[in-house]
Amino acid sequence: MMQIGSVLLVGLLIGSAAGATPFDGKYLPEEFSGGAGTCAGAGQPDGITWIEGDTIVTTLFGCRLSNPVEVREKNAVRYDARCQSESEYGDEQLLLSWIGDRLLLLDWGEYSERWLKCR
């Protein structure tokens, strides 16, 4: 996959009018944690991904979230996600849910990721 460019990041941040969500914060994807129990314990960068309002930014792409729908039976929120890297873009659905108080599950349909919330 491609790394996110600064132009994309600026484009995602400009005009973001959504309020805070229960998922806002910096995260360390489990695949990058190296077995560390905390974000700082994994070394730099501390919180290599983040969610703020209607925006998710990772090392590979950024997504604009819209149309949140609560999924009560899963204690989750489903979003439409318009994602873009330096050379690709697409629309997907994303389901966000908590596993405990600091581990966020991101379900992209075909695959899922677990992110540790940084303190």
C-alpha cells in the first residue's frame, strides 16, 4: 500500500466540521506494537494513527467518515468511509467497536484490525 502524502492529509483536515466521537484519539495498531502493552513502550512514533471527528489518518491512507449508525447488538458504530492514499481512493463501510476500555476493533468487512488507544 502507499504512504499518505501531506497534500492528502491537509485535504482531509480542511473543512472537517464533525464533532468529537467516542473513538477520537491516537492509536497504535497492534501489528506495529511489537508486543508492547503501551504506545510509549512501542517506541516512536507514539500513536501512529489517529481519529478525530470524521477523519481517520493512518500511515497508509486517510478516510472521511459519514453516516454513523449505532449497531446496538454489537455495541458498535458503522460508518461510510471514503478513503484515499496517494494513488487510490474508494468507498467502504467501517465498523468501530471497543474491546475493553483501550482496544478498538476496526472491521473493514474483508479484514479487521485492532488498535491500542494511547494515553
